[in-house]
Amino acid sequence: MSRLRPKFCKDSLMSIWFREVTLADCQKLDLGMHGKGTLMQTLGIQITEIGEDFMVATMPATPSIHNPLGIVHGGANVALAETVASYAANFAVDFERFYCVGQEINANHLKASRNGVLTATTKPVHLGKRSSVWEVLIHNSAGELCCISRMTAAVVER
């Protein structure tokens, strides 16, 4: 069997996911391997939508993730971007045989955010046997583009 997902048809659209993925699957991952919680819970990151070739996550822009100037810390944006891209990367491979880890990430912070909810949408740029590359666009509550990020995930055999 291939490292990558077989495409399955659902309403005649092709999916990038190895198997059908639900929000409940994502919530289970949020608990971590030992069920004691993760950074996603600490930052309030939630996967909110799963499409045929994209995944969406949100994070509240609260003072707990602000920098000393009172705006969302750039590292919080990167944590949001890496979270949604990593979840997507892992659902795009046979998770019984492989897992994906972030290998490189970059981010351009375009607009400061102070409050509301940040929404990150990821789509694949490349899905390969040993790596995948994911673009992540983060928008604020007003729909303005705040950050653009790209993450490379390594595909590791278990």
C-alpha cells in the first residue's frame, strides 16, 4: 500500500485524506498521547472544518497570547499554522504506518490582531512520499489576512 492516501469519492469530489476524517478525530488528538492535554488546548486552538482538500482551525485572540505590545504574538500565529498543517499532514497519510512532523515553517505577519478569533485555513502545495508542504492563511474576525505561513512536514515510518 502507498504511503499516501488513496483518493476516495464522496459526492464525486476527490479527497486528499487517507480515510474519512471527522472533527471528533481531531478532538481526540487534542488530548495528546497520554490524555493530559496539549498546546492546542492551552492556546484554545480547535479544528472547525474539514473539506475535501483543506482544513480550518480557529484560535481566540485573547490577552493570554498577546506580546508585550498588546497584539497577538507572532509565535502564537505560528503555533496555529503548524497545528492545522500538522493535523492535515497526518490525516493525508496512512496513520497506522506513518506519521508526520513539522520539519520547517515560516510565517509572514501582515496585520496585527488584538481580539476576536483567528481562522487558519491550510491546503497542500505538495503531497509526496517523504514530505508534504502546506500553505496556511490566517484571517482575523474582520476577514483580513493577518499571516501567511508555509510548513513542510516530514513523513516518518512508524
